[in-house]
Amino acid sequence: MKHPTKVLLAGSLLALTSGAASAQDLTVAYFLEWPMPFQYAKAMGTYEEELGVDINWVSFESGVKMSAAMASGDVQLSVSQGVPPFVVATSAGQDLQILDVAVSYSENDNCVVRSELEIDKTNTEELAGKKVAIPLGTAAHYGFLTQMAHFGVDVASMDVVDMDPPDGAAAFAQGAIDMFCGWGGALGRAKEYGNVLLSGAEKTEIGILVFDVTSGPAGWVAENSDLVAGFLKVTADANAMWADEANRAEMLPVIAKDAGMDEAATEANLATFEFPPVDEQLSAKWLGGNAQSFMKGVADIFVEAGSIDGALDTYENNVNTGPLETASQM
């Protein structure tokens, strides 16, 4: 094999003919400064080559904006949408489905407090009256609410400002806000000026799971299930490539360039990420039950905080493992 590290589908994707024909062009949402193995396949043109469709890749600043783009029909798939914005959208009636677990990253989504305030987990009562920048309706927002509830801090006593992570990190660096909540490169920049309240392991202990998904509108997925399965297969193969450290020297510079980051920052971010293999994603730990229960818990917390009007009775219908199961057989 001339290119042993190329992402390949097992066998041909002739079964995609009907789905690809109806899909024609495909628009996929993703994040900049959020490096993931799928970006190697993206940059190498593997998705287009294997699926037989033209793909328009569009970057977004938050999962909330991804939901809006899928609602308008401008986007068909979103890679690495946070679970909280997915829950917010589906709780409001948007018919979206989780298709896979894109990444788990408890260490790469957090809240940071300005160093000079000298506030840590031992004196969080001093957060009252402080100004915090958060992208509302996102994983960072959910993490913030859960941490504040854990510490007994009344969110109503704080000045909460809705800001995307890049803007929030800039304001945090300038000293315009006291606390930043966000992810990725923006979180890394914020940490230069402050400290986190809880580590990733400590957040997990109090029930804060932090993972993203690949999502899409239920109607579109139903009409293009084979195409979706092929897309998920290419993603899974890219993850498997990255899991083999022998491939990383080749993949890292490509991923870094696509993510808009330098290689050192890309490598540091990827070191905090986990990409569960397909069989694990289909198990009870993830899409076989736990993700559905977790979404219900997220929704109930948002309802209690007044962030959404109501929660669904169950989120079981918002997980579709069919395409991923098909992908596992390819």
C-alpha cells in the first residue's frame, strides 16, 4: 500500500448511491481551534472521495449556532456539537438526532477565574457580584451552572454575559471580566490569566460529563442514512488512525493547519481529548443508554436555572444509532 495511513472505507460505498443522489452537495459544520482527527480526512479530501458528494465545510463559534443552521436547512451535519446546545434545541422542539460520540473532553471545557482575585474551590462564595462570560446554552454554560450549584453560589448574584469563547477570552485577557467559561484555544488563552475551579477529574466526580456529538436533522438523516453511515465510517477511520501513534507525525501538521492552530497547541489540545471507538460508542456507556439519561439531566438543570422553558419526557428518540451500526459493518 503506497499510503498506509490514508483513511479508507472497508470495501466500496456502492450502497450510498441513493443517499448520495438525494444529498447532492453536503454542508457540514465544525469548529476552528478544536483539532480532531476527522480534520485529516477533511483536508485530504477523503470524505468527498469516499462519499461521492461535494462537501461545503463551514466553521461556527458555538453549538447553538450549529442548531440554528440545521433548523434553517443551511447545514445537514454538525461535527462536535456540544450536548447542552443539542439539548436546548431539541427541548424547544427541533427534531435533531445524535449520530455518534465525536469526542470526550472533560479537561478542555472549563471555567477560569482571574488570578488576582485569588478565588479557588475553597472560597467560591467570593464569586458573588463577579462578571462572567459564557456562551449560553452550551456545554460551558451547563458546566458553569453545575459547578455553581455544587459550590452553593447563587448565579443570580453574578453578572452573566453571553459571549462566544474567542470574545470571552479576549475580554478576560483585558481584565474586562472576572471569570471565563469556554473551550479549546480560547480556554488555553484564558488560563494564561487565571485558574480553573475544578479539574476535569473533579468535574466528572460531581456528574459533569463533557462530550460532543455528530448531529443532524432527523428528516434529512432518514432520507440519507447510507450517506450518513459512510460519513461516520470515514470519521471512525480517522480516529483509528490517530489512535496509532505511528501516524501522528503525518497527521498532526495537517490537523493543525486545518484547525487554524500551531502544532504545539494542537498537540496539547489533542492530548486532552478521547475519541471512543465505534463499539464503545454503541455500548451502554454512551449511546446505548447513558447519553439519553445524561441529556435528561442536562435539560432538567437548564429548566431549574430558567434557561429553557421545559424538558422532554425522554431524549431516547433523539439518538439514532442506525447509521453508526451500519458504519461498524463497513
